[in-house]
Amino acid sequence: YADKFSLSVGFTDVEDIKIHDAVGVIDPDIIKTENQTTIRFKFIDRVVGRDKVNRFSVSYQTKDIAVKNGSSWEINIPQLETDKGVSDQKITLVVPSEFGSPAFITPEPDTATKNPPATNTSNSYGFEAKTLGNKAISAVFGLTQFMKFNLVYHLENTNPVRQKAEIALPPDTNYQRMIYESIQPDPEDVMVDVDGNWLAQYSLAPGEKLNINTVGVVMIDFSPRQSFISAEILQKNLLPSKYWQSNNQQIKTLASQLKTSEAIYDYVVDFLSYDYSRIQTGTERLGALSSIGQPSSAICTEFTDLFVTLNRAAGIPARELEGYAFTKNDKLRPLSLTQDVLHAWPEYFDKSRQKWIQVDPTWEDTTGGVDYFNKLDLNHFVFVIHGADPLMPLPAGAYKTEGGLNKDVKVIASDPVVIPNEDLKFEAKIKKSLWGGKLELSIKNAGMVSVTPKITIGSDPVDIIYLSKNVETIPPYG
């Protein structure tokens, strides 16, 4: 007969565990590891004989299933252990009706009740065994997230001559919209690089130290917008590099077998294992090829590098994102501690939808199968985009002078804010010469948000000049 049982659950915050069988209450042993809790116990009731059934109950409380961040809720129920031989299961998810309808829920529930938010009741979603197939359940309530940020950058000119320096400001992406309330001191200009990063430029005198303080709000959307990218830019996101060895034969063979981004994602999640010990030691970045030889020594950069590399080898544009990812449990959703608590995750270009799609294979691995491919969440805030170069530009939190131990990244959830109006300033200069004249028109973005304007220039009388032109994105201070 079965005299004992163990159950591992994908949570670390487990309380009020209650177990009983037909005889009475059972006192369990609790073993906690980095990203799960194992409940072990011996049965009191000895059920012996063919076709006999031992019925017992395990209940517990956990805060790891539902996480509130700002105006959104994210709910994740991990899959069951694969070796338990479960023949049948039912899961019922009950949420307050004030949550409203989910922005996303997977798999599709078999049953659902929908009560209006004002009724102050609950909505339930039922999942049967056939629907589940031992998959994790994920649901997101809320379409938009707002976060306030305060990012500090430290620059120093150690040379005997005046030098130019630049910092990377978090840019707009097809998931996020930036609102810069202030950048102090003002940059001389803000340029947009080939990957869409916003590079604020400064000039430093010999020996000068400069601290730059940025304050603002980021609005993150659950659904990505269209990404109109030129063929030339997409081609650059297929090239090999130091950590993305997409031209290596072993990589190319593996990519030819996997073919799609989804198959590559599943492979990376299943093949690599997160190594929590590396967070403390801060060891060197392995890159894609080395991570294949050391699959149990991966952190977020290895999950990202392998995904990016295999996609590029399969002919799918892909790149790395680095920034801030909100987490209330750094064991289930770990961050890299290399630079002021940041995180790395990849994105690939979906040609059929004409969109960059962000995914997070690291967190799917550490949460026990929570789906971060078909949906991300509202907690990933991009600081920099690494497409042309896997290392540059540096993200906020990495700009420190020698001996600097400051905390330079502060991000908190915020109430919704109204997107400010655009504010463009124009200045025209006429340069005369013996052969005629030249008109120079400068456009300065004096507002808090980026602008992608269409500029029309006319004249009086009308036949002297007419020009209509779409201008590339001008960031704040650009």
C-alpha cells in the first residue's frame, strides 16, 4: 500500500498548509528550494487491497499565484508535476468581478461566468483535464500599465581635453510610450540610433563629473503595435556577433531542425536551466554557443542569447532587450544583479503580423511553465535595445563612476496619466550668397513625448517653394 506522498508546487511563498486523510490531520515535512516548495507526509490511514482508494486533502495559501502591479493583475497557476501520473484534474479560478474581463487567458476555459463589476460578486473560470493537458494557466486583467521612474546616470571625463559623451534613455517601443517630465541637465541633443535607442548627448570639460537625473512615466501596452521596419534594418538583426554565433555550423543545424520562433522558444526553455548561484558570483556572460555546452549554468542573458542566435540562424530577425522587469518574487521571476537589478529578454520579428514580439524564456523556465511566449505581461520596461551590438549602448544603472555604489534605478507602479500634447519649436535661418540663398529649418522637440511629424513648407507667393516630408521620430530634447 502507499504509505507516503510528496507534492511539489511552483511557489516559494506557501503558508497555512493543511493535510488530512480519513483518519485525521497529518503533519507534513516542508522542503523549500529556489523556486518551488515540496510537501512530504506519511498517511495515517493504511488503505490495503486491490481497487481500494485512499482519499486525502492538501490545502495551502500562497501569494505567488496573483500579483497586482499598478492597475493590472497577473494570475499564473503552474502545471502539475509531470511524474505524478495524474489521470484527471479540474481547476477553478475565481476572481472578483471588479477585475472585469481578462485581457488574456490561456488555455481557453471550458466554463466562465461574467458578472458586471458593479455587482461586487465573483467571476469563475473552469478548466477540465482535456483542456489543460497539464499546462500552466495564465490570465492578465488590465490592458495598460503606468510606471513612474527616476533614473540617474554618472559621467566623467578623465581625459585632458573636452569630450563628447552620451547616455541611453529608455526609448519608445511598440509596447511602451515614454513621457519625460524632466532631464537635468538638458542634453545638447537626443539622437535615434539604428535600433531605435535614444542617445542623449553631452559635452564634458577635462576632469568634469556630471550626474544626469531623468524623471518621467512609462505607459506599457499589453498588445504590441505595428512595427514598420525597413528591410535593411531587419537584415542587420540576422547578423552573427560575439555572443550570437548564428553562422556556427552546430547552431545552424539546430536552427534548421527547429525552424520557427515558437519551437526555438520551447527548446530554450526545456534545454537550459536557471543557475541561481551565478546571480551571486556575477560570472562572465557565456553567449549562445557556450550555453549549449553548459545548459545548467544559464541566467537571463544565456536564455536570451540562445533564443536570439537560433532565430537569426533560422532567418528570423531577433534581438536582445535589457531593462527593468517588475517582480515581487525574485526566485520565480529572477533578475540579473549585474547592473542595478536589471533583466534581459528577447524579441523576434513576426513577418506575418509585421510586429516585434517580446517573449521571456527565462521566466517560463523559473515559474514552472507559465506562458511567456503567447503573451508577455505589463511589467517589462525596456531601457535599451541590442540588435546591432549585443553590449552597447549600456542601459540605465550601468553608468557609474569609479567606486560608485549608488542605487540609480527607481521604478514604481503609478496611477494612469494623460499623455501630454506634442510641442515642436521651429527656427528658420536664411543664408544669403552671391548665387542666391539657402533656407535652413530646425525643428526642436520641446515636449515630453516623441513626435513623428509630417512637415509641409510653403511660400508666398506659392510658386517659390513647396516641400512636404515625413520626418523620422524626434525624441524629447531632440
